[in-house]
Amino acid sequence: MDLLVTTDWLAAELGKPDLRVVDATLVLPEHNRDAKAEFEAAHIPGAVFLDLDEVADTSSPYPTMLPSPEKFASRMQALGIGDGSRVVVYDDSPFRSACRAWWMLNVFGAHEVAVLDGGFAKWRAENRKLESGKPIIRHRHFTVFEDMAGVKSLADVLTHLRLGDAQLVDARSPGRFAGSEPEPRQGVRSGHMPGARNVHYSRLLNADGTFKGVDELKAVFAEAGVSLDKPIVTTCGSGITAATVLFALALAGHPEATLYDGSWAEYGAQGSTPVVTGA
């Protein structure tokens, strides 16, 4: 299964016993939306809802941090995702939050995971079949295998900054990156990590929400000064759109890029981490 699948492909695969479709829509309070209620009102047939705010380390002071392997396995089993499942993740989020779910599933050992290109908006715009209500789910066994090689901590990032051995790619808006826009979280400084490159995640998408082609993605990264031949750590505000950039990097041919899970919510809240402003 490809990393990115089309609505045509998914429509042809729906109903196959090994396929699991997951809605991983994440919205913020300022959007005045209820993602779970929207899912129950209309979703792709057979889909289940993955709450990224809840499938997280809710004891952490930072948002949407990775949960424990045990919690993740329990939630996947409750969603009917098990060993041998092919998983297609989609969203109706401005952040393309399906990529965060894709990354988490890979971290915890899922082997076949794809993102639906264009997400729910494209599916609905094409007048494809929809379901409503809460799905009936049969629990399945999910064997969790935690691979933290692709996950970076604050200590890792500080080491990379000291050694200069990895490129830092920040998915936040140019204003937040430069420090000319305030951060949305209290107690978090404005600016970016020294030497970081800014690739706002929206630059990776077409107007209809689909991902740009491989050559276009490579051009976006090249324009930002990002080399696909060197190690990369992606970051953002809270680890969500960093996964969107990570996914685009995989499409562009850099499958071993890593993600700083705490991102700016953690880094910018520290009193001693180096911060610079300006483009």
C-alpha cells in the first residue's frame, strides 16, 4: 500500500476485511467545532474516530505528546485496529492531522499505514458514500512495538544544535517562526531555534488540500534551504503539523526524517534554550 492513497483507490477497497479507515480530525477551541460530533454526523463508511487529544500523554504539561505504548495499544484495539490491518487515515482538519496519526501508528509498530489524499473534504466534494452514527467495532489484538528512533526529545534537539549534525525544519507560520506573531500559549517565547528552516505546512499542499507532487515538494524544500540528503528533524507548535512536514518528506524521498514531539510548546517554554528572531 502506498503512503498516499486516492479517493478512487479507497472507494474500491472499502469493505475488505483487513482494511481499517480512521478519522483523525483535530481542531482547536478557536475553530468552534466538535470533531467527534462531526464524525458521528457524517464519515466515510466503516471509519472509526481517533481522538488525538485523548490518545496522548494527558499527564504531560505539553499538548498531544505521545502516549505510553500500552495506552496506544489499548486504544487501537478498541478501534478495531489489529495485527495485519491495513490502515488508511484521513481528516477534515486545517492541519492535515491524519499525518500525526500516520506517524504515531508507525512509531508503535503498525506496518501498513496510508494517508487519504485530500482527506474528507475531497471525499465529500466527490459525492461519495457517507455513514452516520457511532460505528459498531469488533476489538482486535494490536501487538505494540515502540520504535523511538524517529522521535526526538528536547535533549536530542539541544545536542543537534550543539553539534550541527541535523537540519531543523519548522512547520509554523512565517510570523511565528520570525517572532513577529505572538505564540498562542502563555509562557512560550516567540522566535525559532538557531539555524532552523521554515517550511509552513500549507506550502506542501494544493488548493484542494491534496499533497503536491514529488517534484513540487522537492522544490519547496530546496527553496527553504533544506537538503534531502542530510538528517532532518521536524518541529512545529505541538507536534501536529511537524508530522505533516515529515509525511511530505517521506513522499519526497526522505523516509528517515525524525520529529521533535514536544516542539515549540516545550522548547519555547524553557528559560535557557537558545531562541532567535527574524526570518
